[in-house]
Amino acid sequence: MYALKRIGYAIPMKSILIKLNACCESIAWVEKNKIETIADAWAKCERGDWMLWLAEKRGLDRKKLVFIVYRFENETVKVFESTEI
């Protein structure tokens, strides 16, 4: 996934989040981690809920979002089931 583009350059991730009314915590994380693009965010963010929110705000089809959530949940259950307590 690529950053939104204006003529000749990518819009900074912080600007995208501000435009989408993202939470202050996510904007602070972008600043602290020097995240420049959506691709950087996908590669470095450990908050799946933030990334799903961003995908929805950027127009990803709801069926695809539901499928992604299903896959996350499925993988998480497998990890917990394989962990001995």
C-alpha cells in the first residue's frame, strides 16, 4: 500500500492521520517512530486495530476487512492453543 500522492511527492503519514481524524496516540507513534508512509506503518505497527482502521478509512472493501479480521483471529487462536500454560 502506498502513501497518497500529490504531484511529485508522497503525503506524509502524519498528515494522512490528521486528515482522517486519527487518535492522538497514533499520531504520536508516527512522530516518535519517524513513519513517513503507509507502507512504513504497515511494516512497523504492532497495533492491528490501528491498521484495520486505516484500511477502512482508506476505502478497503468491507468484505476484505472482515476476511483480514478472521485471519488475524484464526492465527491468534492457533498461537494460544499451542502455548502451554
